[in-house]
Amino acid sequence: MFNVKKIIKKISVCCVMAALVTGMPAGCGKKNENSKKTEIIIFAAKSLNGVMDELCKEYNKEHPDINFHTNYDSSGTLMTQIKEGAKCNIFFSAGVEQMDELEKGYDGGSVDKDNRKDLLNNQVCLVTWKGSNTKVKSFKDMAKAKNMALADETVPVGQYTRKALINSHLVSGDKEKANDLKDTDISKALGGLEINSCANVGAVAAEVAEGADEIGTVYYSDTFGYEDNLEIIEKLPNSLTGDVIYPVAPLKSDDISDDEFNASNEFIKFMSEEKAVKLFEKYHFSMS
């Protein structure tokens, strides 16, 4: 008897892989017109969207033999796609937890831990839309807002925010189990604050910038390009959120060739070079 769930799961994974190979996601590579070119598929956190597009273009100036295909989403979603079989050459996560999970190994692949790097640092910010006249002046008085855009508990920025809520004693809970905090728990602790659950940090930034939600938590890097729309209320200290680290690593799997693996390592090395560092800093990242 056919297992319908397994069939649907395989079809879903195949769709993700097909979209990436044909260059459908917004990214920095063009559809492959030269069979000799090496295809590199990058799964990167949504907060890296802008800078990664620029990095790929910069790298292609001296390495036109590489075709990049990028997939941007929350690190948790990307991790799940990889574990379900989507082909990925480089995983660039906004959280250590997601990279650690892949490093344990998954069906057909694993993280190459020898070439894993904790490359970037970021900072969580509480933001509002410009002209909101919000009464919220700091993280500790968020309850004064009417509504809040918050990334869900699988998204690193949502996880950092939940940890900060516990560490600042705004919400009761174990900081080691901050991911267990549900929107209803947070809403109740903050006097009924309406929570708009978002699938990734890009969605949070957009919701607040458009005025759909009064406040939200994003990374400092996500305010780049939103200078006319977002106002930073507070940059949260690492003592509340923990260190916000972005690890990057090449992946090894049955369907990744030696050429792809070597090219992935070379691109990751480029990320630490002066040109790349300047681009990361332009987007408000700092190097680890």
C-alpha cells in the first residue's frame, strides 16, 4: 500500500531542488548556459539576502565559472529543507543551533565541520515605524504597544527575542528552553499585547515598516535599506539575547561533486577577505 505522506514529502523536496537548479529563486546566479560551469546552491538566512547577492556578484567578477543559486528563508526552514533532501552546497545560518543540528548528520549528508566558520555577529533591535508615536521607549516597556510582529520560535531572531524576554524578567520561563515560549504566553505576560507571528525576520521588518504592527524585533542588519521607514527603539545587549552568531559551512552529501565541494570552500574563504568584510560591514554586520 502506498505511503501518501512520504510521496507528498518527496514531491515537495523535489520542487525545492528543481526551483533552485533552474535559478528561479531571487539570487545572484543566472541560468546555466555553460555545462562546464560549477553550480553552487546557497541556503542563507533571510537577513543575509542583500549582502549575499552582492557577494556573489563580486566573486563572479574573478570567477565567472561559478553559477550561484540562492535560497533565502528562516534558518529553521532552510535546515528542514536540507534534512528532507533539498540539495545545498553552502549553509549560512543566523543561528548556531540550526548549524549544530545539521552537524549531527542527516540522511545522505552532513556539515563539513572542519571548514565550518562562525563568521559574523549581529545584534537584535526593537524597532517601530517612523512616525508611529509609540509609547514604547525601551524593550522593557513593550507592553505599552498595541501589537508586535515577532518571528516564530523556529526562527533565530524569534529565539533570541524569547530569551531576552525571559532574561529581562518580562516573561517567566527557563532561558534554556526559551524556544518553548508560545505567542499566547508572551501576549498574556505583556498584558494582552497582540502578537503577529512571522515566518522569518524579513517578514517582521516589512510588517513594521509598513505600519501593520507597532513594534517588532529584527537584526541590526535588517534595518539596512529601511532607514526611511524604521526607527530603532533599542539595540538589545548580548547579556539579554546571548551572542548573535552566524555560522557558515560547506555541506557534504551523495549528490555533491568534488568540484562543487572545493568551489564552495573557496567561496567561503573569500567571505573573510577584505572585499567581503567591507560588504558585510556596509550591511551592519560585524566579523566574529
